[in-house]
Amino acid sequence: MSNQKLTGNIALVTGGTKGIGKAIADQLSAQGATVIVTARNEPELPDHEFIKSNVTNAESVDALAEKIIRKYGKIDILINNAGGLTGPGGGYQTPTDEQWMNEFNFNVLSCIRVDRAFIPSMVAQKSGVVIHITTVSAYKPFHQFNLTYATVKSALNTYSKGLANELASSGVRVNLVSPGIINTEMTELFIENKAKESNTSVEQTTQEFIESAGGIPMGRMASTGEVANVVSFLVSDAASYVTGSNYYVDGGLFPVVQ
């Protein structure tokens, strides 16, 4: 998808320096958007305009918004991608209160802060698109390794639906994208560590990991670009009547109609 349908749009991708976030930033840029990415750490060779920010801190987010709106005068596309698993596995007794709160802050409050900082400008111009990157685990949690992450992402899903309904009459659309098991550096590292712990090969551990999730009908993990393709559709005019929806990019992993 290398057309220029997003020319003239200003887009922000949080957590946009690697993994799914970078793939989304690359895709939006290829379609003509001016892309700004933010993360806590600057990449060695940034491919897009980079502004350092910590979305777990309200002052940092407010400063980010002030810089972007002052420079560009608007924001058209907001991709809340920053987030990830921070809590330990092992079931409900393992995470502490602090670990639960850290997970919620990183995956839910961070999105709320970014929305609160940028959406008013979208409402003022009566147009804009917000995408929250969530996870299929919010509907299919795996207690042995991601209970905290799955739980707080389900809260993000509920918030997003309410936000979509609130903003629909303002010309601002809000949608969710729920990746399944994605082939990222983080996934590779997780599998490599599991393989070392169990003294098995990476290939065997990968297969066991997929089977523990219930299996993937398509038989493989997704690429980050396949997630980015769905996001690029949702932010385009082709999805102009789509809001409050959740799109699964999981190869059929989620086993029921939702």
C-alpha cells in the first residue's frame, strides 16, 4: 500500500520506533502522511520525526502535544500504540498491587493522557481518527503469563467504545486493533528466553507457545506489516463510516464470533 491517500495528514504514533509501531509509522508515511513518532528512547537512526516522550507521565504528554500542535497546528491521526506486558506471569497470586498499577498506567492511563491532550484539537477541526492498539488476549487471557496485560487491555477496550460513542457526532472516529501473536523483537526475545529456561529449541518453543494459545488456524505468527495494513485502512477515508469497532489481526486465533 504505497499510494498517497493520506497526503496532508499529520499523524502521531506512540511507541513508534520499533515493532508494530514502526510498521504503522512506515505505512502511514508511505501513504503520504507526515509522521511523528514518540518513545522513551530515541532510535539510533530515526526514520521519522522523533520527539522523546514518556506516555506514563502527564507532564511529558502535555509537552508533546504542545510541541506538535505549535509546529503543525493540528493532528489528524493518533495511533496509541505504546504499551506492553510488564507484569509477571504465574497466575493471580504472583503480581503485586504495584505491578498491577504499573500495567494499568502503561497500557490504559497512557492512552487516556494522550487522547486528552490531542483530541480537543480534532474536535475543534471536526475531523480526526484515533486508533488504540489492544490485544486479542483481552478476550482470551492466558493466566500463566499475561493475566495483568490482558485484564487492563480489556479496560482499554471498554474505554475506547465509550470514547467512540462520545466523539462520533464531532467527526472524530475511534477504533481498536487487536493483534494476536505477532512476530516482533519482543516476541522473539520472549521465546528465546523460554527456550533457554526449558532447554528446548527455539522452533519447538515457538510451536509450544502457539499451541498454548490454542493454536493459530493460519499456522503462523503475523508480521508487523499485516497489522499496519489494517491500521492504514481504518485511518483512511475508505473507513469513513467505521467507529467503535475492534479489528482482530490474529490469523483466526480467537475461536468465536465476536
